[in-house]
Amino acid sequence: MKLLQTIFAALFIFILVVTPVLAGKDVRKYEIPDVREVYCGAEVAPYYCKCAFHNQQCKAREISQDAAFEYVLSGFQDWNRQKIQAVAEQCLKGDGYWDKSDWECTYCTEGDVLSGKKCVAPKKIDPEVAECSAAIDNFDTQWDKYSDFDDRLGNDVSYEVQQFNVTLDAIGLALDEVEDIEYALALEEEFRIEMRAYKEALVLNIRQNITKAIFRLAWVTYNTTKSAYGGKGSIEKLLDPGNNIEVAGATMKLIQSHIPPDAKSLQFDTTTTSGKLKSIAWNATLEVMESSADPASVVKQGMKDLKSAAVGGPDITPEEVAILRTQHLDNDAVTKAIADSHAESAQLRVKLYQEGQVVLELYDELQEWKFKEQERVLNNLEEQCKDKI
């Protein structure tokens, strides 16, 4: 125990030694202080130190001298690390150079300025040294300007950036899929709203409402809906001119002929998604990527525009209404179409989850390539600057 005390006491003697000021610089070295002067009593209960260093109060506190010593030593080491960190931060804030290997802070004096690790007269600063020093000091916030993340380089970029771009393109395609599915899901929801309105009109036998509802369904289904996942299968079954409702089929064709050429198209274009991702490049967050488009809003606005459009559909005769009531109401065709739509939406949600997982995995891969490019750039800078700073 006496040997441990001797070693421990020898380790912690001075807290800060100021080296005599040399020409052009002031070097201040941090020394580990005496634990008994700065830590005992101030940071830890005195009885721990009395037990650790003097074997006093150990029995009263039911602790062994060795255990007390280890406790004080461990706590003091943590305290000391925080002090070193504070001194280093103060040094850097004061435009000094912190040497973490020797715990020394160098301040330049007498008009000299810091160039890398050295204090030199301003006129003697080597521009390359200054550039290297700035590049290393500001690397965390400015590293990308030394990287190959530059569209002007074309394909002449590092392997890491090439793979980053390949992964970014894959994310763009995956997001196209996600947006197509979200678009189809929004369409299915709007279709079900329209089918319920159509069913209600059939039940109440309101010919004008029947005309409006079936006109909107036909317009969206046959003329303006574009989706890789369909999003209209249940409606096509309901309105298919090839079914047994010959008069209704003719009516659908008649409705198509009445759609004005300047009518707003209800479709969502995902072909620019990859292009949008390129513009946010290496600092893109997953949240930003996923908000590059809002297909559901496109659908809702399109349906809203359609409902408010001052466009009348063709008149449907009482005979045609009777056929629609028989085929779509009495035979539960609308009810079945709504059920089919719910089933289609359930399948789309499974697909949406799967594609979402693909996007997550690709984004993680993207961050790995970004980190590897960052490492490559730092290694290159350190290699180029090792003899200059």
C-alpha cells in the first residue's frame, strides 16, 4: 500500500506550468495537479481520502484502504480528463495550438501568427501551409469542397463517389415505386368515395347524381389515370364496356366522347424524382428525400378540380338507369367493387412497406459511401500536408 501511495503522490504534483515566454510564442503546459489539494474535500468526501492515503476512518466507514484508493483514483482520473478538455478548448478559442500529446498550448506573441504548429512572422507564412492548416482545422464542416461530389467532374470521380451516385440512383427508382404506390392508394380511396356516392344515387334513383358520379368514375378510369400499380382494377370491372351491360357500355363510350380536351389530367409524374435527388446530393436526409413529391395531394386536388369543373355529362335515359340499378345495385356489383378496392389497397400497403424497407437499406448504404469518401479526402489531405504543418 505504501508503494501505491508513493506512486500516486508522485504522479500529481503541479496543475499548470507556464514556460518562460520565448520570442514570438507563449507555451503553457498542463500538469496533473495534486489530488489531495484539488480533489479531496472539493470533489469527493474527505473520509475517502483519509482512508486511502492515511488508513484513517476506514473501519468506521466499513471500507478497505485499497477500495478507497481505487475509488479516489478512478474519480480523480475522470475529473482530470474534464480539466484537460476545458484547457484544450480554452486554448483553441484563444487561437492557440493545442498539442494533445504533451498537453501544451502555444500562443503566438510579438505580432507573430500561428502557421500549423509554429509561430512565424506574418510575411513568412507559406500559402500552402496556411491552406493545409485551414483545410484540416475546418474539415468537419468544409470537407465536401475537397471531395469529388461535384457534377462538373462528370464520371471522372473517385470510386466512393461513383458508388454513392449508383446508390442515389437506386434510391430514386425506389422512391418512384413508393410514390406510384402512394398514388394508387390515394386513387383507390377516392374511387371508393365516388362508388359510395354512385351507390347512394342508385338507391335514391336520382338520375342527375347517377350521371355525375358515373361520369367522374369513367373519366378517371378510362382517360386520366396513370399508375404502375393500376389503382383502378375494381372500377374497370364495374364499368367495363365488355360486360353484359350493353347499354351501360355504350353510355361509358358516350361519356368519354364528352370529356373536353382541355380537362385537367389526374396523373402523377414520378420521372423527375431522381433529378430532384441529384440537387440535394451528399447532404440529403431521408426525410428530405421522402418529401420530394406528394402523390396523395395530387390525387385529392385532381378529384377536387374534377368535381368543381363546370362540365356536364351526357343525359342517361330512365331505361339506362334501370339497367344500371339492376346490374350495379340489385346484383351488388358496387358493393363487390368496393370490397375489391379494399383488397387491392391491402396488397398495395404490403408492397409499400416492402419498398419502404428497400429505401431505408439503400439510404444506410448511401451514408456508408459518403463516410468512405470523407475518409478518403481526409487521408489525402493529411498525406499532402504532413510535411507542411
